[in-house]
Amino acid sequence: MAEPDSPARPPAARLLGLAGLLPQLAALGAVLVGPEAWFFPALATAYLYAVLIFSFLGGTWWGLAARTARPPVWTYILAVLPSLIALASAVPWMTGDPWPQPSLMLIGTLILLSPLVDRALTRAGMAPGWWLGLRVQLSVGLGLTTLVLGLIPSPY
């Protein structure tokens, strides 16, 4: 049930949110059952998708702060961190490291922890009442899938 001062969760939010897990699940499927030639491209796709979503989360946090009359400074700080961390997590690949495991593990872990920010935003009255429940589901799905992809040993 929605809080009295918060609109109900838009039906599309859950459906499209869950559909957003499909690219990561497809990458996992490609790694697990696809030919060996798909392994690295699937991992690269999974990494790229995870950092895009992680950066997107920062943008949503910035948007929630921007619509608030006097948001705490920490909201803007936390909102820019995902993009900076995502960029930093690509440095090993930029310098020739062939294995994305550490980057996948880092981003997967941070996505799993991201609902802590959503909980703080909800408690501060900056996010709608339905926000946290959906965010937990999506973060667990994407975070765990990303971690699993980071744990799969290279066939090379």
C-alpha cells in the first residue's frame, strides 16, 4: 500500500525495471552456454551494462536531490560517485589488463550496496515510498548477476 503522501508505484516502473535485468542475464547465459568465442565479449558487455546502470543510479539520486528544496550536501556527493567509480573501474582495461573480474566484482558489490543510499533518500523524504522496495529488488538482481559473472573463470 502506498504512503498517504506518496503516489503508488507506476506499473511500468516495476515491469521496465525488471526488464532491465535481461541484458545482464543474457550476458550470463552467453558466458555459461555460449561458445568460447563469446566469453570475453559477454563479460565486456556485462561490465559495460553494469557501469551504465551504476552511473544511471547516480543520476537518479541527483534528480531526487534537485527536486528537493534543501537537499543535504551528501546527496550530491553520493550522486557523482557512481560515475567516477565506474570510470576508475575501467582503468585496468585501459592499461591492458585482459581480465575484467576485479572490475565486475567491484561494480557488482557497489550495486548490491546502493539501496543503502536509496534508504537514506527515502528516510529523508526525497524518494517516493515505493522507491526503496523496487530498488532493492533491482539491485539484488543486477548486483548478484554481476558478481557471478566476475567469479566465472576464464576459459583461456
